[in-house]
Amino acid sequence: MVTRWVVLLAAYVAFVVYGSLVPLEFHPLPPSEAWARFQQIPFLRLGVESRADWIANGVLYVPVGFLGALVLLQRGWSRLAAAIVAIVAALGLAVAVEYAQLFFPPRTVSLNDLLAEAIGSVAGAVAAAVVWPMRARWQPLQQAGAGWLHHHGLALYAGAYLAYSLFPYDFLISGAELSEKLASGNWGWWLADGDGRWLVTVARLGVEVLLAAPLGTWLAARRPSGSMRPSASFGAGLAIGLAIELTQLLLASGVTQGASVLARAVGVAVGAGLWVHRAAWSPARVRATVLRAAPWVLPVYLLVLLGVNGWFSCSWASCAVSSVGTWATSPCSRGSSARSSSCSRRWPAMAFGTSTRPSSPPASWRPRGSSRSQRGWAASSVESWWLRRRRSGSGTWPSNCAAAVPLRAE
């Protein structure tokens, strides 16, 4: 019987295989030569700049072991047998993927990857065996369905927010690494070293405010009175922001800055305030407010979008030329020791399966504007559809602009 857990396991395994082989640049090798190379894969001496990738490899295989053991447990297997078989199957997948990477030269094959994937597989399978006896507690959750999620959604968001803030968990493990981190530009009392574009900095801080707002809503909702004073919510936000930023100071890829502490405090205060005044914001009022504000907010959003994409920082010709070489000079490029949170936050999902970053990214990874052809037929088809709607007069002008301008920016 094919259960949803089997489907989920198959989908995740497909995701792992695909993500481990991108950019899918296949180069044929004779089987004898491929096997000889595989028998000689090295154990690399990784520096702190590669720790994030190594940990990401391990995290990637935790769901493989967990879901594999869970599928077997549902079929009546004992916990020990299910865990062992799931671990062996996950390790088989890891070895097969590493072997397949030999046929995709941009990928790096090493024993370090196999070690990380083995640790992740074992952790996932053991976790499934441990929580399986508690499955009786899951039944009320499955029966409650959307109601339970509605009641606990903010708590789940808070946990996910904290987990993401510290990902990829590449903690510093020596005083020398901490000294190197303090000597780098990845921290600052107000702002850490960035790309120098104030608009990008403001946009990032704005995103931090928005992401922290649900935390304030969660804190206010947990109080017996159902409300929270602005000073109390702002102070809680400062404490949360300070704890996260100080912890990121101990991460090799983390960026610590005082402005982010303040942004999180503002976000928590805004979220708590929205919860306190939630009765005044019915769905109908929210919809009416959004419709009234859209004609004024949309032009500002489009200008910010163009500015973040660099339209106002250089001429079009120089931007088009310089963007092609952005990858080579980026801190995220291969061999670079200047790691930042923007690297670890932006690239880890695409870099799993390798302990070093590919020497050149696939077309879908490259910075915006690096290749006009990468838009492909999909973007061209959408633009053609938009032009037809514009000529026929259908649709509203905000949606037309929203569809056209980002495509033109790309």
C-alpha cells in the first residue's frame, strides 16, 4: 500500500538526487575509469569556510533516514530493524549519488560528504525510532487538522524562525577562528560590511522587520490578558534580536550587526501591536485597505525592485558587463575565505552534496542580468500574454505593471 509517507519519501529522494547533480552538466566516463576514481576519492582537509556546506550535507540526509524508518515502522517492522534498514538504504543512496557526481564535473566528490551524509542518515533514523512510540499523541493532531495548525501556527513559526536564523549551524570551534571572525567585516556595532548600496541594506532590514512581526504576535497571544504594552514588546524584541545576533557572531557564516537587533525589536513591537488591535481589522477592512493602498504602494515597490537590481547604480551597459563577472568576485565564489551570511543563506540549498562550491554556477544560479537567454521561453511567453492583455484592455494596470516590470528587469 502506497501511503503519503511513501510518496513524501520518494519526492524527497528525487529532490536530493536532483539537487546533488545540478547543474546537470553530464560528461560520460568509461565505467572502469569512474570506478577507479571513486575508489580514490580523498578525505579533504576542510577549512572553516567549508564547514557550512559540510553541515548542510548532513542536515540534507536527516529526512531520508527519518522518512525511511517511518515507512518501515508503519508496515510493522521493529524499531531496531527499521532503523538499521533505513540507515543502510540512506547510505546506499549517498554512495550512489557521490558516484553519480563523478559524471558531473562541477560537483566535488569526497569522503567528507559521505561522512556528513552518514551522520545525518543515522540521526534521522534514530529520531524516527525514538518518536514512534509517541505516535498515539499524533492522532489528535491529525483529527484536529487545520484547527490545530491555526492554534499553534505562530509557535511553529517561532521555532522555524529560530532554526533558520542559525542555519547552517557552522559554529566556531577554536579561539583562532573567533579571532579571525572578529577581524573580518562580518560584524559591526551598527552595520557589517556590505555591498555599499544603502537601498539593499534598507530592504534587508525591512525584511527582518517583517519576519520578526509574527514573533510579536505570538508573544502577545500567549499572555493571559491577550495584550502587551509597546515597551514590553519592544524590550522582548531587543532581547530576541540580541540573542540571535550574538549567536550569529559564533557562526562562521553569520553576520552580526546592531541594526538587525533594532529591526527585530521593531518587528516584534509591530506584531504585538497588530495582535492587540486585531478586532479592528476585519477581513473586509483589510481587503479594502489593500485595494486603496495598492496604486500608491506599487510604484514605490517597483522603484525599489529596480534599485535593488542595480538599475540606478550604473549604466545599463556597464551593469550588463559587470554582472557576468559578479560570481567570480563574489564572497560566495569557490575558494573564497570571505564568507558572509548572504552566502550561506542564499546558496546552501543549491550547494548540498559537495564540500566545496562549484567553480561556476549554473545559469539558474547566476546573478540577475548575467544572461539574457536564461529567461527562456517561459518569461517570453508570459510577456507575450501580458502584451495581449494590455492591447485587449483586460486586467488592471497594477497587475499589468507587476507582471511586466519584473520580467523586463530580468
